[in-house]
Amino acid sequence: MNILQLTPSIIPCAYSIGVPIACARQSYALRKIGHDVRILSYIGPLRSSIPLDNQVKELQPYIFYKDNLNQPSHSFGFTTHLLIRKCVPLNLQYGFNSDVIISHNFCDAFYGMKIARKYGMKFGIFLHDPSMSIIHFKLRHDLQIMPAIVRYLVYHYASRCSRSDNLSKFVREIGREIINSADFFIAQSNRTANLAYEIYEIRPKVVHLGADPLPAIPSQRGDFALTKSTIRRFRTLAREEKEPIFAACAKAKAKLIVFAPLASENYILSIKHFLRQSNIKNFEVRTNVSTEHLLELYKSCRAYVQWLYGGFGLPSIEAASCGAPLVQTKELGSSELFEHKVDGYFPERQDVDLYAEYIADLIADERKAWKMGKHAWEMCRKWTWKHHAERLVEVIEKA
């Protein structure tokens, strides 16, 4: 099968978070089981002094960017007609005729739908975060002519809207139109599927994101808790102060290592300031390091603690694949793959006391943490990226 993936961006490091790395992992897995996959990103190529993640490095010959299409510098939102004319000839130039287009958010889905209709390709949506995806779609497509300050203010308001009540009927109808035009509609978790149904009244198939487990896990675990974040998430916390993980780590008196990818010196200082304000006495901030170093952190942490905010929590799967027990809200999509008090702890969203109790329990008992991490690792062996790719192809072929 010849597959064209549409994604917002491809970040060239293993420790990127969210849609870009999920798309890269999925594409790599599809290629490994024999499918011809190309990726078209409308942002990039992004440069980094950090060595490429091995999988992304192997994908480089198959990744194309908006810049390769010789289009104007503004977003695809105002160049739909150019994209439709340019995208498919680009594919033909490289001897690649797509059978399927998979779009990884609604911005891409709108243009993927147009391309698929024009050239008779099968088209589908792989949905990561329905509420934010549709907001981003509206901003990029409908607000493009507005001044930057207006776009910022509307985004600031929209990002605080509830998932369904405050989303306009117009925006929901756009989403339904795109979804109804798709041959298949897939979500990465039951949680996301339920949110999609809440917003669009259309229920997608569920194909959980996969794992890439180590052949074996270390015989011991370190003495620190680990979490991984992005600049946007720390800014959200600094503004809203709703994240229980840090209050729990402070209460549990746990050493915390925060891994913040591609962070500037000023941003590192802001992270440290935030952690001190959260009364965390013992912490480190690691950034801009190699894939190998990140794997060592996953392999040696006593527990991986995942933020409240997030759709799936792919870093949790990465950590569990290295034998780390998890402490995270049960409402994250990745929690559906694990069992409470077997693979880790999955408390309610805002229960700081439970978070603190569970983190302290694992920090105090290395053998218990190791056994839980082993169970989590064994689960990851049952649902790898290969299993994900095979299930994805099954859904596409039945569409």
C-alpha cells in the first residue's frame, strides 16, 4: 500500500512530544511491515544541533515539507489551490502514487480531503486531540487574514473553551463535513474517541499508539522520578497552576528530573523558578541531550510521572518500554493499556494526596517499583508499533 501522511511538523529528535513523533513512529512501523510511506509536513524542515533519532533519520528520504513545494511563506490555509496542484505532482516526481492519505489533524484533513476527492485516493483521519484540533483548524483557516494580536486573543479564548458547549455550531459542522468525507476515522484512544463523539457525534475506530520495548530491562531502578515536557505545557502551568504532579512530588519529597526538549537558557531558568515555587527542593532540569541519554533516564528512573494535560501520553509508553512504572491520571489515553496497581498507579485527575502517596510509595520501595515496571514492560511487548501498524492497515483495508 502506498500511503501519504499529512502532519503539522516532523521534529528530528526522539524526545519530541505529541503528533510529530507519533506520526514518525507510525510511518516507520508501516514501512517495516512492507508499505511505502511518505510524509508531507507543512512546517519545516526544523533544524536541531541534536543528533537525529534513528527512526527519523531512516525516514528522512521520505519526508517532504511545504518549502519543497515552492509555495508562499504563509500557511497552507491560504494556499489550498496551490497545494492541490502541487502536492500530487511532487508525489509523481518521486515515483510515488498514493493509494491512501492519512491526516493527523484537522488543518491537514481539510486539504487531504480536497486532494483525495480530486485524485480519487482513499482518505482518512487519525485523530489525536479533537477539541484542540478543530480550534487550530478554525484559527488557521478562518482567522488567517486577522492581525497577529487578534489571532492570539481568539486563540487564548478558544483554548479555554469547554470541549463542546462553547465550540460553535459552525466549527462542529466543519468537523462533521471533513469526517463524513473520510473513508476511515481513527482515534488513538477510547478517551479521544469519546471526545470526538461528544463534539462531532461521530465515533471513530480506536487504534492505540504503540510501544518499542527494550529486549530486556535493567535489574535495578534509580532513586528519582522523571517527567518530560514542552515549553507550551510549562507556560500553561505557569498561567493556570492546575498541575497536581509537582505538588505531589513536593509532598512526597521525591527527587524530580524534568526533561525539557530543545529549551533555551532563559526557558530553563523559568522551569527552575516554577519548580522552586512548587516547593520541590531536589530537582534537575535536563535538555538538549541525545536519544541515548533519554533512554538512560527512562531505564534508570524509579517512576515516570505524566502530566495531567495531554491526549495520549506517548512518553509514558516510551518509559514503560524501558521498565519504568507509571504514575499518571487514568484519563490519559495511554492509561487504557495498563492496569492500576499492577503496571503503576492511575489516580483521579486532581487528587494530589493520592499522587503523592503513590510517588512516595515507589520512591521508598525499589523492588516494588521494579516489579511494577516489569509488568508495564511486558504489556508493551504485547502492543508494539508493529501491532499498531497491522491494526491500522486492517482498518484502512476494511474502509
